Amino acid sequence: MGAIERYWNYCKFYMGCTFLLIKKRPAKVLYFETISALPAWLYKKFFQPNSMLLIHYHEYTTIAEYNKSMKLAKFFFRLEKKIYKDSAWLSHTNKVRMQKFANDILPLIIPHPYILPNYPPASWKSVVSEPCGQPVKIVYTGAVSLDTMYTKEFVNWVLAQEGRVIWDI
């Protein structure tokens, strides 16, 4: 896909999301990552200033990564810094990422920081009444880190299954 077509697709996404926000008029808006900030920013600034803005970063992006990224992401990062002070919630997946992020945006202060981990809630855990076919095969695609994710703990769990679980990264 060429750059013009890619940017056109982004424009369609942002216009569609903004239109739906205006039409539905939610009292709370949650967006994930910088690249999704524009519709939430437009909605809060021009259409529903009293709405609650909830921001979640699933990944930590360094200033250097923003500087190397596409112009759109850099622009949105500058834009969204203006709404942090008005957000009801700003979360990262762990304390390390939150601290790095907080240092990156100084002198801005995050008014309502939260840690929202990358693992499912305990309510998802259930006892299986019937055994499933073995081995269970798990495929993981994404970032791998021993410092900021639960990679080591998951490896230990897979090993403890003694061949009943196969993990492919």
C-alpha cells in the first residue's frame, strides 16, 4: 500500500470514529495508543468537553521511537500531551513503563495514573470439566521482554506442564 492510500485510510478511520463519537455522544471515551488519539481529542475539545477521557498505552514508546516514526504519530503525540491534564485516566501496563512515560513527558504531570496489566483478569480462570485435546498449542506474536512482561513466568508455567502445552513464539 502506498503512502497516499495509507494516509487516506487513516483519514477515513479518524473521520468515521469522530462521526460515531458525535452521533453516540458517550460520557466516557477510552482510546488505546497515540495513533488513536485524534477522534477522542476532537470529541472532548469541540463536542463534549465534560466527557471523561480514558487513555491506555498497551506498549511503551520512547521519544526516540516517536521521532523515528511516521509524521502522523509524532503529530498526535504532541497533540495528546495537551489533553493529559484533562484525562480521567492514563494507564500503562506496568510501573516501569509508567515511570519511563512520566519521565518522557516532564514537566507535564499525569493527574490520574493507573497500572493496567497485560494479563486477563482472574475471573477468566475457570476449572475445565472436560480435558481438551493435547497438547494445547499456544502461539504468541508480539514484543518479548524479561523486564516488562511476564515472559519468564509463562515459560516456567509451560515447562511445568511437562509437554501438555507447546508454546511457539
